[in-house]
Amino acid sequence: MSIVYTIPPEWYPQEWLWVGFPHLADEWPGMLGRAQEQIAAFASAVAESGQAVRLVVRDAANRARAEALCSAAVTIEERVYGDVWLRDTGPLVVRGADGNRAARLFGFNGWGGKYLMPGDEAIGADLAASAVLSATRADWILEGGALDGDGTGLVATTEQCLLNPNRNPRLSRAELETRLARDLGYTRVLWLGDGLINDHTDGHVDNLARFVAPNRIAVPVATGADDPNAAIYADAAARARAFGVSVAEVPSPGRIEWGDVVQPASYMNFVVTTHMVVVPVFGSPHDADGVAAIAALFPGRDVVGLMADAVLAGGGGFHCASQQMPAG
């Protein structure tokens, strides 16, 4: 009988965390240095907590920059990649009931053809090989940030992303559900609607709603009358409850604008590691409340808020820039 492989939930013990280091000035105009500092602070916090971190850098110059910024506990590896968002371009690591791990690789088209960079199609296989994982490449397009699972076979995603014709135009909702079960062991799908306004990824779920325990999902709640995503949050919570999932409400950062452009700032882009949870914060008056609400959901871990406004300027957050290796 064949072994069924599934993705462990993010709170499952991890052997290490891959983190991507920003290196493209064009992606962070005038903010690359601060983005590097914030990613280095994130990687260092996780490494100092006692979990291994493998910080992926582009070249020798970026290695030197990372070494100057990071704790000595961080391991630095030079690899060829384009964008920094390893959650989407890195391998998705599944685990069998026997404890063996394997990598699942998917097609990648630059988030629907918007951001194509040399190296992004190959970094997943490279990381899998470096971890000595057997790898299987699926015949469809998928980014890791489009999914969030609870470890029981239940996964959340958004219609805006997974059903977007710029990803898999010939696959129906039912066919996508079949492939999620076949390739990743997800047998039940909670379909949420839209992701955050102006999210570069067409609404990845890891910026909208995150499982915090089996059948329990955290969803933001609007913190003011001008919160641009108020209706999106309410719709996500209503869909989750209708599906039979318990909802934990977390205050949103509220309206974050730069140059009159609404930014997809979200505390939901937190990262769960073996010993701690890192929450991105943005200088919002709601930062402390958001971190406290998430801390209440993870009582066995230290929970810290780290500034991530410069990382956000490049189109993502700490969760987007990282990918975990679950323990074997």
C-alpha cells in the first residue's frame, strides 16, 4: 500500500527555516537596505530562539551584507534566485506517516505573469536537492502562499488566486480540489473569496487568514470605519463559519497608505516556528493589539512583532520570504 504524504501544519516541529534575502534594488526602490535589515532581524530572531535558519543570499556581495547584519547563529547559503519570496518559489515539503519527507514542486509563472525573474523556476529544485529530498514536479501552477492547512487534511485558499485564469485557466474548481488531494494530501478545501486590496499575488491566503490550530482559523477584523478590507475580512469569516471552522478575530493594522496607495499590510503574514511566532508590524497604532491577539493563540511560544514596512514595499512579508523544513 502506498504511503500518503501530507504537509504538516506550520506549528509542527521544524528542522530549519529557509529565508530569502532581498537583493534587487529595482524591487525595493530606495528601501533595499531597510528591507535587508528587517529580513536579517527576522532571521536572527528565529535563529536565536534555538531553531536553525538557512538564509539564502544571491552572491558574495550579499553574503557580506547579510553577515554584517545577522546573528552568528544564522547559516548563510549562496544560491541563484530572482525574487525573495521562497514561500512561493521554494519546495513544499510533505511528510509521510513513516516520518520520511519529500518535496513537491509546482509550475511557477511569476504570479500570473506579472513578476518573472531568472532563477525563480529553479530555486525550488535547488533547495530540495540541498536538503536531500526526493522531489516530484506537479503538472500545474501553484504558489505556497496561496494555501494554509491545519494538519487534518483541511486547507484554506482564495478564489481570487486559485481560480484566477492567469494561473490554471483549464482547471475547474473540482479539478483543483482533486490535485490538492493528490499532490499535497488536502482532502477538504475552505474556499475564501478575495484577498487583500492591492495584494501583488492576486490574493494569497497567507495575507488574509491563517490556521492556528486544527479547525481554527485567524481572520482580521476591521479596526476603523476607513479600513479598506473590512468587507473582505467579514466575508472570509462568514465563509469559514459556514464551513464549520472556528474563527479567531485579530485586529487589522487598519488603513496603511503610501502616496495615496492602499498597502496590503497584514498581521496574518506571521511565521510560526518551533519556539516562536514572528508577526510583521508596520508602525500602525494597532500593532500592539495585533501582536497580543496572535500571542493569545500560541500560548506555548514566544510571540514578537518585528517591523516589516520595508519588506512590504517589495510586495510581501516575513511569511512570504520563508519556507519551513518540517522535522522528519
